[in-house]
Amino acid sequence: MPETIFQAWSVAHQNRFEGVLRSILPSAEVAPERLHAAMRYSVLEGGKRVRPLLAFAAGELTGAEISRVNIAAAAVELIHAYSLVHDDMPCMDNDVLRRGKPTCHVQFDEAAALLVGDALQSLAFQLLGEHTLNADPARQLQMVKLLAAASGSRGMAGGQAIDLDSVGKQLSLPELEFMHIHKTGALIRAAVLLGAHCGERLDDANLNLLDRFSKCVGLAFQVVDDVLDSEADTATLGKTAGKDADHHKPTYVTLLGVQAARIMAAELHSEALDTLAGFGEEARRLRELADFIVLRKF
Ligand code: GRG
């Protein structure tokens, strides 16, 4: 299949970003070697890197320097990787396969997986503290607060708590949406906004539009994730398929059915594109990422 310009853009960023992550993560030859090896195992060579790509695309919108967006994107991806490691542990989803490899606690052990998550989270904030991401210190501080809020009890960790509580329960559509806006949406929103904050300041109206875009895309990502979990196979996903149903978890598919879930994803997709209608060519990659997130097969 011929490669599109967007595919070439994505692959180039994914490859370059792999090098960024390699240089940021502590070497497995430095003590404590096993912890560092487990951190590298959990972060490197895996995943779609959707959140970093969103940060790079948002950075293009605001004319950000790539070296700055690298750091913002890495901070978000480290938080994401930590959440996957913890989510897979026996006390949470108890899964054995992630990104096509044994999960961290299977490859190492539970204590190592717990520490990997802890250390990745700390490293994310260390990056935001050590590197200049915006010449205005107030905006840099805003970025730190944004990532902290997106990760914490009123963001991703809170969404995960609701998720764990909802096993075997029937949630209403607004309750399901509330859970996913936090569990999945908050970090996707942080990726877009952190990427954008590395560049020129957007006026309030445009920042609100970008925020709206990130929320639509974040929710669409989850709706599509639910559809894929119900339809795709384990080899394609690189993680155990059909897990939500097996764990009696409420999803968009169990609540609405596959067809209506697909329609919901399409509506969120078109709303996301509408929010960018006033932007020009500089929003091209964000539009293409919205397409990818909704049309992806893995
Ligand atoms: C443990 C605090 C804590 C939070 C966990 C992210 C998360 C919250 C749980 C993961 C479980 C899950 C399947 C969530 C649904 C959407 C999602 C975040 C999928 C994984 O993200 P991808 O598809 O993964 O971007 P890759 O591997 O491509 O990076």
C-alpha cells in the first residue's frame, strides 16, 4: 500500500521519538539495573504513540520548537506507560499481554511493576521541571499543573477508580462518559494542550476550540477502543481482546451496541473536525490524527 504523507509524518516522528525516550530513560547499566531495565522494557519499542503524535501536531499548530515538544510528549507518554503497567497488575486488570509482549509484572515481578509505575511518573514531572518548555515561566508552571491534574484523582487515576468500582454494574451513558473523560480523555487532552503550550500563545477563543477538539478526540478514542475490544483479535491489538466483556465491564458496546457506538465515534470525529474549521494548514496533522483515531484498526 502506498504511504500517505500523514503516514510518513507519523513514522518519522515515532522513530525520532523512540530515540528521545531512549536518551531520557535511565540506562539499564546504571543502578538499580533491574528497575531501569523494567522501565525501559515498559516504555520502549511499543505502542502507537498517539499521545506524543497529538503533542507534535498541536506543537505544529502553535509553531513550537520540536526540542520542547519532545519533552512535553515524553512526559505524557511516561505517565501513559506507567498507567498501563499498573493497570495490567493482578490487583487491577490482571493481564499478561501488552503491546505484544508479556506485561511488566509477568516479565519482571509485581514489586518491580509497582516501582516502574512510580518511577515513570516521577520522571515525567522531573522532565517538566528540568527543561524550559516555554520562555514564560507562568506558562511552564501551567503545563506542570495541567499534567498533574490530568493524571491525578480528578483525572486518569480517578477514572481508573471509577472503572474498578463499575465492574459488574450497569452504568448510564453519562456515567460511562464521566468515567472515560477521566480515565482516557484527560491524558489525551493534556497531550494536545502541552504540545500547544510549547509554542506561541493561542488567544482564549482558539485555546477553547483546541480544548474542545482534544475532548472530542479523547472520548472518540475510547469509544473506538471499546469497539475494537469487542471485534478485533488479540494478535492485531497486541493486548488481550474481549477483556471488557470477560470482566463484566460496562462499555459503549455493551451499553449502545456496536452500530450505535460506531455512530457515536463518527459524531465525535465530525465535531472534532468542526472545532478546527477556523484553523488553516497548520492544523492539518491534528485533523489527520482525528481521522486515524477513529478509523484505526488496532
Ligand atoms: C493505573 C492510574 C491507572 C490508570 C490506568 C490507561 C488506563 C488507566 C488503563 C488502560 C486500560 C485501557 C484499555 C484503557 C482504554 C484506553 C486506553 C488508554 C488504551 C491504551 O492506550 P493506547 O491504545 O495504547 O494508546 P498504546 O499501547 O498504543 O500506547
